[in-house]
Amino acid sequence: KNEVEQSPQNLTAQEGEFITINCSYSVGISALHWLQQHPGGGIVSLFMLSSGKKKHGRLIATINIQEKHSSLHITASHPRDSAVYICAVAVRTSGTYKYIFGTGTRLKVLA
Amino acid sequence: DTGVSQDPRHKITKRGQNVTFRCDPISEHNRLYWYRQTLGQGPEFLTYFQNEAQLEKSRLLSDRFSAERPKGSFSTLEIQRTEQGDSAMYLCASSLAAMGDGQFFGPGTRLTVL
């Protein structure tokens, strides 16, 4: 079993729909990172959070440390949101932080 | 552009050749990370530097792989005697020592070994 699990693996939505991507992890973490990766490979950081909730534009990220679960929500989805969304947890080890990545959720938003 | 840059963006090579990739981190970041990502998977940690010191290496980093960060600024990742299984996206990220800033990723170098 992977230490970081994301669901769903693939998601197709219609433009305007509310989207939720989930991330569960099994290790103790210092923080959780949501990343966006477009075709071509570049990764963009969306959020880093260690508690509660963060909002940026149409994106909302929440984390429940006790339940070891985080969600990424996209409101009023748009075709340009189509990308792979990756959850990464930061684990403290030997005086530094190591990231463990989920396999990603591939989102396609149809016009 | 003050983000993380990587060069080249794409590299096609024949099996057995050596390749070298470069990463230029954000200038004030003292930590630099290399990751490898294969199709359909999340990135996997390869190695990381704090300034010029290479502090951790993954078991994924075989003897054919070597990374350097000679002056604590840019880093190079060299793969010797490439194999088809080395085909992947090689990602570089940098961060400040303080965790609160997270990691900033470069665009990646896509390696194809024929």
C-alpha cells in the first residue's frame, strides 16, 4: 500500500462542475502540498498546508491531520483546469524534509 | 524569470551514452532536490543538497547516476551508460531551509533513451 493515496485516479467533469480530489496518507507529516502538473511536465505549487483550510481563487484545500486526509476542491471548473493534480506530504527525516508523492489525479474538464 | 530552470528541456540519446542535466534553483534557496517521474506516476526522490553538500541519496540512484552542486548554486545530474529504463522526466526543485516555503519545481528535463 502506498503511503500517499489519491482518489480518484482519473476524473472527467463538465465545465462549471464542482470538483473534489482526495488525498489520504499513512505517515506522520509536517505539511501537505498540492501540486498541479500540465502536459509537458512542469509542476506548479498550488497550496502548502499543515492545518485547516486555504483558498486561492477557485481553489480550496483542506486538511484534517487527525484523519490524515486532505481534499482539493475546484469550484466552477474550466477546461484550463485540466491537468494532473498531485498530493505530496512532507515528512521530517534526519534534520530535513522529504516529500512523498501520490500518483496524481488526472482531471479533464470538458467545455 | 526568477523561478527554477532546467536545461535541456528534452534529451534524446542512444543507449550507452552519457547525459548531463542542469538545474538552476531560485537564487536564495539553499536546498536543491532531484526527482524522477515516470509516466503515470508521481515524482520519486533521487537526491538532495543543502548548499554544496549532498546529504541524502535514494537507493534509486544507482552507481551510474551522479549529482553535484559544486558552488552551492546550480546542480548537475549525470547519467552514465544510459539504459532504456532511465527514460523519464527528471525534475529539480529548490527551497529555503525553512519548511514553510515549500519546494518550487522546475519545468523538468524529459529524457528518452532509444
